[in-house]
Amino acid sequence: MALKNGGRWNHNIHYHPRILHAVPDGARRALDVGCGEGMLARELRRTVPHVTAIDLHAPSIEQGRAYADDVDYVVGDFLTHPFEPASFDVIASVATLHHVDATAGLARMRDLLRPGGVLVAVGLARNTLPKDLPRVAAAVTVGAVHRAAKGKWQHPSPVVWPPPVTYPEMRALAAEILPGSEYRRHVLWRYSIVWRKPQD
């Protein structure tokens, strides 16, 4: 699926296709957790009839609402917002889990997902040094090549650094909270978790 992102690029946008390709056939309702100004939500809306995009950062949500689309933008905390349980066919999250308690965040997304639905989270975790030095060197090199070719778009959302959870800790949390999920560590400072909720 081609992205219509206005030529924007950064480490988060780089992994949007991983989310978009995981959207299950026939998905009717999607939730973008920590949506920022809504770029991913708008891409999800190309194939999913109803998309809700939630973020605590009101200025980012206002930017999203300025687009001529029918995404449902919500200013709020997805951990406490009164969504109906098991009400989404796909839940996406990019660079959000390190802003909240990761255990609570994964559990909340699990509970909001319908049986047979797909959860895809792309996130940041903390490197373990010196063990991860080769990965850090690779990320710096590959990132520099991408920036030279594409530039780098600076998103308007708040930044949390360093991430509180390490990559091995995120892998363990995913295995515990989302049994059978696929965890992958990617080159550009990101991991991904893909999980299909079992049917009842």
C-alpha cells in the first residue's frame, strides 16, 4: 500500500507500512493510539470505514481536525477513555507505549480489540550498552542515509527520552500479555509487535 504522506519521512513514518499491511480484511473499526496529528489515522481511513484517533496532546489533535476527512479525533487518555471493550478490528500504535506504563498500555489495547482483530504496535525501547553498540552504529548509519535522501519531518507531539523499558523487556511483556504475538526489532531505533486476538 503506497503512503500519501506528503513526502514526509522520519523513523516512525518509515514503519507505517508494517501497520498498514497488517490491517485484516473486512476491518470496520480502527483505533490509532497516540495518533499525534493523525497521519497514520488518515492512511488507515483509506481502507477502514471508521477510524478513531486519540491523543493527549490537544495541539496535535487540532492539526488533525484541520484535514478534510471523517476520522474521529479525540483528545484523551486511551487508558481511561470510555471505549467499549472489544470494539475495534484493528488497533495501531506508533511511538506511544514508552509514554505510558507499557504493561497497562498493552493490556488496554488487548482488551479493546475484538476477537480476530489485529494489534500492531511500533515503539521505542532503551538500548542496553555496550551489548547494543553494533545496533546503535547500524541505526546511525542507515538513518543518516535516509535523512540525506528524504529529509526528516519533525512531528509536533511531545518527546519522552530515554524510553523506560529495554528491548528485551518489551519482548518479554509482549510474550506475557499478548501470547503468540510476533515481536521484531528493527534497524531504525524501533521494535514492532503484531498480534491477532484469538477467536472466543
